[in-house]
Amino acid sequence: MANAPKPTPAKKESSSKGSNVFASLAIIICLVIGALVWKFVMGDPSHFQGGDPENGEPMPGDYFAMVYKAGYIVPVLLGLLLMVIVFSFERFFVISRAAGKGNVDTFVSKVQGFLSAGNIDAAIAECDKQQGSVANVIKSGLYKYKEASVDTTLDTEHSVLAIQKEIEEATALEMPMLEKNLTVIATLVSIGTLTGLLGTVTGMIKAFAALATGGAPDQAQLANGISEALINTATGIFTSTIAVIMYNVFTSKIDKLTYSIDEAGFSIVQTYASKHK
């Protein structure tokens, strides 16, 4: 009896290349959009007194103009924030698709029930209904279960090992894609903070430069320098905070899916072992 179809190495490589292209394009596009938003939205002349974004002061209470005045680090931070949002949505859809159409816990419980009743075909049909990476891995184990049941050349111990190996191989093919772009989100945690810190330093340099002038300090330059430092700090911290939250959320979801696979795989192996003593 044939095993359940599994992704071929060529398909896996193609999917990996596609994901790499997406990540590269997303990073570039987010940085470009961040720069455009900073220049043409926040830097719109209507936000400044006299309509001069470069030399005019921000209109009273106009936060867009204040952010624009925070310097050239801001568009980078905006791009990083957009990256967090884009990759968070991308991971959300990928992980949701991996979980399948229904509740994973309910699906695993149904599979365990069919296994206990010895109805392997019904368990496989349930996997077809559920779809997703979790169902694909479990279905591979169930097909191996059926194959081992009719193969009289292997004893129970070797059959159990064969089923375990099948589940492990299917997991190795399905699950790594779930973590594909999590490294980007994890990296943005550090980059967001460090870029914000860079903006803080440049702003403080301007503030101290205003204090270093002979005679009375340039009050406007001093205020602009401090404002630049604080805006960059706040934007960097906000970006990193969102990245940390989303990374932990997705990691938790992946761990839950992995646990569901392990639970179902254990049930398949134990059921086979108990029925073929």
C-alpha cells in the first residue's frame, strides 16, 4: 500500500525560494513606503507654518510635522514598523492554514476516537476534511499504520519504529515553513530598538550643539534636538514592542501545533502497539 503523498524536495526548495523572494521584496517595499510616507505625508507643506517643511516650524499640535522634523532616522523606523506588520500578517495566514479548517484540539480528539475504534479509514477521511500541515503529518502516520498492518515481514517493534519515522519525516517537511520568517520578526526586535537609539543619539547631539554656541543657547535648535531624540526613542520602542508580542504569539501557536502532532503521533503508535502485541 502506498504512503500518503509528501512534498517532494523540488517543491520544498521552490517554496523556500518563493518565501525568500517575498521576504526580500517586503523589506525593500516597506522601507520605500516608510520613506514616501515620511517625505510626502508627514512632510506635506500644509503641516508647517509658511508652507516650508525644511525651515518652517510645525503647525501647533501637528504631530505629523513633529515626526517629520525628527530627522532621517524616522523613515527607517517607519519602514521597520511596516515590516513588523507585514510579516505578522504573513505568519498569521501561514500558521492558520497549517492548523487547518477546524479546531486542532477537536480534530486530534476525533482522530484519537477513530483510532480507539480501529477505524483508520475514518481517521484518514477526517484528515482530508481538516487539511493543513497538522492533518498532513497525521495522515502520513495513518497511511503508514495501514501499510504496517498488512506487512507481515516486520514485527511489531520494527513497525512501530517505521510509523514513528514516517511521522518525523512528514513533520520535518511540513513544520519548518511555519518558522520561516519568524527570524525576521525576531531580528526586528533588536533593530527597532537600536535604530531608535541611533535617532536618540543624533537628536541629543543636536541638542548639545545648541547649548555649545557662544552666548545664549539656541532655544529652537535645543527643542528640536530633544524632540528628535524622544520621537525616535518612542518609535523604536513601539516597533520593538509590537515585534516582541507578535513573535511570542506565533511561537506559542507553533508550539501548540507541534504538541498536537506529537499527541496524535503518540496515539497512532500506541494504538498500533496495543493491537499488535
